[in-house]
Amino acid sequence: EAQVTQNPRYLITVTGKKLTVTCSQNMNHEYMSWYRQDPGLGLRQIYYSMNVEVTDKGDVPEGYKVSRKEKRNFPLILESPSPNQTSLYFCASSLQQFNSPLHFGNGTRLTVT
Amino acid sequence: QKEVEQNSGPLSVPEGAIASLNCTYSDRGSQSFFWYRQYSGKSPELIMSIYSNGDKEDGRFTAQLNKASQYVSLLIRDSQPSDSATYLCAVMFTGSARQLTFGSGTQLTVLP
């Protein structure tokens, strides 16, 4: 089944404790992206990647890191999480850069205390 | 700053009615437009994509695009309670390296 898989689905952590949210897609998509969703603010892009070893900042990159060493994987790293990073996170992928719809993962609900 | 604006709602319509959802965007040169549906606690799923002016129909859904006026709309005919969700408008702005910008969404409730 074609899908984008995120893990974990739920994560509760404390301020400053490094964490990684994994994202993997099995559709051979070139483009991958991370979004966070907060009430009233909609989906905001954190980072995106157009292909292996090519990443760039979205609208809200502060406090996050990403890497794209393999085409299928695009992990999101929070080196020192803070409470303002409590949010619902979505990974998404699409076949190519333009005019291709995004396929979303199931989301990761992160709480930082 | 490039923006996508939607009425947050909530929008309530009776079952069987037409639901009309609207979206405006700031970049006149934008070329790709998408409507996603998001049920509470779930991930967004694509309903429609539209790239040229006019109407595009898919079952009970019709997307309408007017680039001169910079708006895109989604009509849902014969609305069903299962259509109750948040609808997200997304626009790919020109000059960006694949940066899809989402509106904050319109919450639709279809009353049985």
C-alpha cells in the first residue's frame, strides 16, 4: 500500500531532551516536507526537500533540523525541544516538485512540558 | 508575505444543500491550487486540484478558479453529514521552490 509513515503517533517529552520524528514514504517520491499544525494557524511548513541531500527552510524552521540521506526517509529532529513546539506534525511527500498533490502521513502529536 | 485566506467558519448547511467554501490568495502569478479535507484528528486528504481558470467537477465536488480575482472556491453539492470536516485551501506561489501555502481552513458542519 502506498503510504507515508510517521512515528511515533504520540510523544510527550520534556524541555531540552533531543528527539527525532521519523518519516518514510514508499512511493519513490522526490519531494518531502514537514508541516506543523496549530489551532487557528493552519498548516505551516517547517522544512522541505526536493531530493536526496537537498533540503531548504520553510516558513517556521527555527528549532528544527532535517536530513535527507535516502530518498524514502526524511526525519525531523528537535535538538532542544521547547514548549512552543508542542503541536501536531505532519510529514508529506509528492511525486515531483510542481503540480503534484501532497500525500500526508498520519501525524505526530508532540507535547513538550 | 504570500498569504492564503479562508473564512474559518464554522459553516453549517443542512443535508442535501450546496456548501460553498471560498479562498483568496495574494500572489496573482500562482498557478496550482488544491483543496484538502481534514477530519478531526486525521491527516489532510486531497479532494481537488485545479490549474486553469473555470470550473472543474469531480462527483459532488466542483472547484472554481478565477485568477483575475485571485480566488478559488469549492462547491459541495448534495452535502452529507460525512462531509463535515475542515477544508483547507492550498496554493503554490510562483517563484518558490515548491512551497505550498495553506489557508487556516474552513470548518464545515452538515446538519442531518
